[in-house]
Amino acid sequence: MHTEKGDLIQKAKAGEFDVIVHGCNCFCTMGAGIAKTIKQVFPAAYEADLATAIGDAAKLGTYSQALVEASGKPLLIINAYTQYQWRGPGRLADYDAIRQVFRRLKQECQGKRLGYPAIGAGLAKGDWAIIAAIIEEELAGENHVFVKWEK
């Protein structure tokens, strides 16, 4: 896993990635964290989220996607359903769902440059060390970048 500091959204807008991945809950809100910014900057990603069933736990481990243009290049935005709920006590991040998403991305986005934030480790209260190990294992051999938030 390569780590870069900065703003994932700005890097994506500048054409640095082919694919960006962010975690979502299963209720089609995209109302906080990086999801809220993605919703504002790339409304097609939110539209893709809204096209899924609201509150459907079967979405865990799957994703919706939107293809947009960034700096004259195609950018695929992945709304990864990595937590069921957005509120409540304890860890909301679902490690199995995170694993399933990245396993599928390895198959479907092979050879692409992927960027992602600390999926599941912020508002979803997951342990980044565990999540990073899952991503590293599932994307072994791929060109993927963890963008650590820094203004």
C-alpha cells in the first residue's frame, strides 16, 4: 500500500486516479465525511447510490458506481457499502464487507490506479490497522494509494 498525504477529491479531480473508492452506509444518505464531499463534487455518485434500495442490508460488501470525467479522463467512483448504519455505539465498519468490496475491485479494476481514504476508520469507528491489512491483502499486486487526509 502506497500512502500519500492530501485531499483525495482534489487528487481525483486532477486526474491522478482511474478509480476512487469510499465507504457508504446502506441508507443512501452520503451526508457526512468524505461521502458528503463526493456527493457535492460528483453528484453522479450520489445518483448511483440513490438507485439502490434504501436500508437493504444485502448491499453490504457490494458497491454502486458512477463514471465521471476528471481533467479530461474517465474517473470511476465506487460507493462501497462497508457499513449498514451511520449511527449508534461501537464499530459500524463491517470488515467482511470491506474485504468483499476490495476482492471484487481487484477483479474488476485490475491494472487501474485506485485511490481511497481511511475507509471505515473515521465515522464508522473501525480500526485502520485491520482495514489497511484487509485492503493490502485483497489488492496485492495492484496500484493502489491510501490518501491520508491533509489540507
